[in-house]
Amino acid sequence: MHRRYLLIGNYGVGNVGDEALKEYFLQRFPEVEWVVVSAHPKGEREIPRLPFGVRSLCTPWWRTVKAYRRCDGVVLGGGSLFTDAESVAAPLLWFGHVALAVFFRKPVFLAFQGMGPFRTWMGERFARWAARKSVCISVRDALSFRRVEHWNLNKKCILSFDPVFTLVDASKTCVSSNKLLIIPRSNSSREFWRKAEEARRVRADASVAEPRTLDELSRAVASASFLLTQRYHAGIVALGLGVPFEAVPQVPGDKFDVLNREDRDLDRLRERVLVGEEALRQAMQSSLSPRERAG
């Protein structure tokens, strides 16, 4: 029996990592009929986010409310959604999506999340409330795990890893040059650009790339001998391909800082992804009624 779930994340904004996360869920959970909540929906299976400002009121947000009423559950799929490191409005945006699911009494699943860091008590409070209301929580790094454990939610939190890691196919790529590759963000910090300029003065072979797809990202990283980046999933790809890298943090304890300190045992990381995947699948199955499970 196919179940319909809303897949919610920072999709539709042109971020390579977030789009790869979306593809992971579509590929790995074919038994689920996904409806993707996107900033810029395309096709029948994508719907807009809830309104969050005057301009967004012009989008057909009523389709999203209707989808909430008809779905069987809501999955917040990966990424650092609940952090105010870049914007204090971000936790409020995702809190609103969870709150509507709770209003319609739909189960909420937080999958492969990066929790924090938090600059404000309100940002952490929104994240804690969403975690408390969720059926299943899996996080992608040990620091997020410790933050959730500190909340004493009386529910199990699964330590997983970013699932995009499993989409990196090392057998199809290989390091073919000795160049230094630099991959920035659109809002990379001054510290990142300082390090990038230093690297370019030292190494004439340094080049800057801004891949738009996971395939482009994989090929670019595979052609380098070292990666300097402030894109989280560029570091994930480098990790999967065995390319040395440095991810420059924006603030202490953020996802880039954590990635530099992550366990580099590739088999263990893949196992962590599978543990998170199985936990989500079992939680979704357990949320079915006895009749639906039997069917």
C-alpha cells in the first residue's frame, strides 16, 4: 500500500546539496509517494512552502495546506534546517511547517538533521519543540546528537550521517591532476576568501568552481588533489572520493567545523547512513494503523 508523505527541506533554491538530499529520498524510498515542498515548485509532485512574508502570499499556498490534510505524514529530510547561525528566521520557517503537521495530527519525522548551532534562545526553542513533537529523530553528526540529547526529550535520537555520502560513486571517478580546487558559497565568509587568496598566491594551479549538480560537483572534486570549500556537501563528496579537504567554518560549531572533525572511516559512515535510513523506514511503518500494516 503506497503512502503519501510530504518531503520538506531547503529545496528549490539551487543548492546542490539540498537537491541531492531530495534525490536521495526519491531513490531510496520508492515505496513512498512523495510530495515535495519546494521554494520554487516544478511539476505536479511539488508544492510551495507555507507563506512566510507578503510576497509568498501570492503563491498557491492553499495547495500546501490541502496536501497537509491529505498526507500520511511529514518528513523533514536532511540539511541544517534548525539553526540560526545564518538567519534567525530559519528555525521559525521550519517550525511553522512542523506546527501545521501537528495541527492536522500528522506524524512528523526529522531525518538526517543537523541541529544548531544556535545564537538565540528562541531559535533553539523552536528546534526543541519540533524535536519533541517528532516520531523519529536522526541527526547527521555527533555534535547535533549531543545537542538533542541535552534536551532530555525522553525519546531515542539516532546518530546517522548525511545520506548524500551514499550517492557518491567513487568507482566512476579518480583524481587526475594535482590542482587545488576552491568551491565557495554565495555568501562565503571573509575568512574563507582570505584562505582562498592565500592559497592562490602559493599555488598557481588553484582554480575556483561553482558546480550546479551533484555530478558536476563529483567530477570537479575528483580532478583535484586538495579541496578548500565552504560548501558542506562539497566536503561530503571529497570525503567519499578520498580527496583531502578543508571546510572553512562560518561560526564555531557549525556544520563545516563539525565536518572537519568527522570520523573518516568510510565504512562506518556508510553504516551510519543505513542505520538512519532503517530507523526512518521502521518509524514510518510503525505509524501505520494495524489494518494498513496488514495490507
